[in-house]
Amino acid sequence: MNVLSVGELFWDIFDEREFFGGAPLNFSVSAQRLGDPVVFLTAVGADQRGRRTVQSMEAFSLTTRFVQVLPDYRTGIANVTTDALGNATFSIPRPTAFDYVRLDAPLLAAIVDTHTDWIYLGTLAQTNSQSEDQLHQLIARMPDVRCFYDINLREGY
């Protein structure tokens, strides 16, 4: 099964510690470990976290072929706080690089050539109309693809 993950990548920041994550990443790493090829469509900033993102993806054996580096935007972060019971609250500053993925005709053709069986859709990948329109274009070009929308609701989104 060939998987295309579309969505957000984050550095979860707990006080002084940072962890690479995001629901689309967690799903993609698990699918890859189970033997299903995964490609990821997202964007990172041309910043230190963006470079670390690409290195971390490669360490997880994920291709970075469709990871766009956008110098005008920062790589996604989630500021995480926990209460006395350990319940987490996330603050996600926007906009961020993954909000500005550009899906032009050559990229769309290259993605179609991956012969994707499933598209995994992250929640935040659809929070602006441009991203949502691009996802509809992508899905329309792959009529036999199945979609998995990971509803990961956060306060304010």
C-alpha cells in the first residue's frame, strides 16, 4: 500500500525540551515501519527547525522529496503546557510553513506518479481555503485513492 501524508509537522515545545511530532508524522512513521512506502507533502521554514525536520524525517526513513522549504515562513511549532494532572494544552502559532504548501502542475504530476493508494490528511492541512482547494485538486487527479482524515481537534481550530 502506497501512502501520501499531507499535513502539518511540528516541534512540540515543553519548556526547554523539543520533540519532533504531529499526528501526520506519527502515522507516517508507523506506516513506514510496517513496510508501507510513505511520501509526505508538507512545508518547513528555511530555519534550524526546518533543517532538523528534514534530518529527522530521513532518520525515520521517510522521503523528503515533497517537503518544501519556504524561506518566508517558519517551521511549525506547538507550545505545550500541562496541568497538575498531566493534561496537555497546545498553542500553535500560525501562519507557519505548512500553511503555504504550493501544489503546481509538475508537483501534482509527480505525486500522481507515486501510485498512491491512501492519502492521510492531517487536520490543520485543511484550515485555510488555499490548502483545502489544493487537496481537492489532488484527490480529483487520483480517482481511485482512498482518504483517511485524522480528526485531531484542538481548541480554537
